[in-house]
Amino acid sequence: MPPVESYRIVIRPDSVVYEGHKYGFKNWSDVAAFYSRLSRGRQKPDIKVAALAESLCANATNKIDSIEALFDFVKENIRYVSVDVGRGEFKPLLAVDVLNKRYGDCKDQSTLLTYLCQAVGFKANPALTTTRDRPDILVSLPWPGYFNHVITAVDTSAGYLFLDASQTTCCFGRLPPELRNRRALICGTEPFLDFTLTYPYDKGNILDFDLTYNVISGSEVCCNVKIRIYNDPAFELYAEDPEKVLVNLLGTFLSNTETGRYRSNFKVVKSMPGYIEMSGYFFENLSVPSKSNWMLIKTHSAFIEYLRRYFVPPGRKQPYAFDFTFNINEIIRIKPADGFIIKRSSVNSSFDEQGLVSQVSLTSDEDLCIINKDFMLLNHTLSPEIYNKFYNFLLMVSQVCYNSVEVKIE
């Protein structure tokens, strides 16, 4: 059978009539001019908005603090609602109307943030971008429909600062994963500016797990837990309500423990979009002694629990794309009480292919057992072959021999 060829057909008009004006789109400068004309009048001077900008920046110690205060206000007080009735999908509301209504879509939020920045002297403009991959052919076909999102670009001494106030879980100066490495068209500048939204923070995406099991009696073990999450992984689990953050953390990292059956206590020590820290403890029972009097301590692994979110049963036939790269470091210590000894053991395994590196080891002597698990993802996309290989590796290091140790009374 001959191979089946697929084609993509793209149809777009050369011009459009919008609110009585005819706009032609021969190049991307025309697209920028189109949105600039629609948005420029929406940022017209308003005493209420200008006064708000001044008050928000009153306690700022530098320019970046001022921009952050303005960004935080829009992010926290203007609820995202997509409503285009009566104005089409391109035209934003007046900045003062967005402030009064306390809601709007991305272009409305961008309009208000842009004007707030302009009101205190910053060079700020709306920037058109997209949250979806676009075929290469569309780059040669200028059209406003190429973009589906609007953010704010602020010109600073260090370059442009891109701000997306519609993303409630992204902190100041960070872009959500769906915008990274996307095109951004800054409107309102002469000439217009065409950017790629690069993102330099991937190396700071870290999950750090520390669990210490203390044998406290012949039948019970207490596990002290500390979890720290940095940058993107924290964005995924952040919520304004601390109780919701705690639920997110326990569901993501400790879902297979017996925390509901045995005494446990967990609290969120610190919670912000770019950093979350949780600590606490739970109790587990030792298994019934065998004839040899050795008892088994089965440890819980937040490392394995988290990676199971990404690596599902094998058989993947398409590449797998991660939103961000990240590192995981987990250390588990098992300490016996007086009168107990740990059975000597040693096991280790490693994986290193196509930018995915992981190592798991367990070492124990009579006084201490240490389990180390490390994971480092350097590339955003894995081939089906590597994805399936690592799934099998994860399955292997989930076995009892990598996650448990025997103890007994001397």
C-alpha cells in the first residue's frame, strides 16, 4: 500500500473590515498596527486609574518593586472572565471599566496593567502571543488570528519584562509553561517588536524530599517528613488557601501512605507560587515478626509517587513532552531505637539516556540505612523508546528491595 500523505490547508483573507475601518495584513507590522489601534484608545488617561497606580507604588523602593506591585494588583483583583459580547474578540475594554467591573479576559487584564504602568512613567505595551503550537507555514501568513493571548511587555533597563496577569499561580517575572518559547508581537512601538519568550529558570525546578524513619518500639515506626518544592513544580500545587495547598501536597506525594489510618500531622511551613515547604510526621506499624525475629520497614517514596504522574504503563508510540525540566532529590534515613539492629544490605541502579538521568541506591549497616534517589530531566521531550525504558526502570526501583529494610531486637 502506498504511503498516505497528509496536507494542511490554511485559508486567510488579505484584509478585514473592523468597526468601519479596512485593515490589510501584508506583513506582521500590519498585524501590530491593527491591535495597537484597537487598544490605544482603551488606555486613555483616567484620574481613578492613575491615582490607583500612584498609591500602589507609594511604598516601592525601586522600579521593579513598583512594577511588581501593579502586576500583583491586577493578578489578585481582576478575575479572568472571557466575555466578548458586542466588541469582537480583538478589542479590549477601557482600562477604567476593567477596574470598575473587577473582571475581564486576558486583553482586558493586559490593558489595565499596561495603563497602570504607563501612569507612573513606565514604557509598557500590550504583546500578542499564543498558547498553542502553530504550523511553520503560518509565519509567512500575517493574520491577527495567529495569536490567542495578550500579555504586557514592560521596557526596563535590563530588557523587556513580560507579564501575564491572567495566570494566578505564576509569580512575578515568571511565564507559564504554555507561553515559553512562543512568539510575542509587541504592539504600540515603532517599529513593532517581534520576540521569542525565552525562559531561563528551568535549572531551578527542584523537588527536595527528606524522610527519616525512627523505630520507636517493637511494633511502631514514626516517619518525619520535609518536602521543599521550587519554581515550576510549586506553581502547579500552589493555591491561595493554605488548606488547599496541603491537600495538593498530600495527594501528590503521600497518597499511598497510611496517613489516614495512623496518627499523623502535617502543616505547610511556607507557601508562595515559586516555593512551597511542608513538614510533618506519620506513624506506621512494623510487620509481624517472622521466625527469625526480623521485621520489615517499608518506606514511602515521594520520588516514585511524583514520577508516576508522568510515567504511565509502557506502550507509548508518540514522543512525550514535559512542560518544564526538573530535578528530584530524595533521601530516606532509617534509624533503629536502642536495642534494635538493621540488617546489612546494599543495592543500586542507574539510568542515563537522552538527557534523562536517575540513580537509586540503598545502603545499610547495623545502625543506619540510607536510601538515595535522584532524577534529572534535561530535555523537554522524550522519544517513545526512552519513555518506555524509563517506565520499566521506575517499575524496578519501586520494588521492595529498593524501599525497605529489615530490623530486629538484639
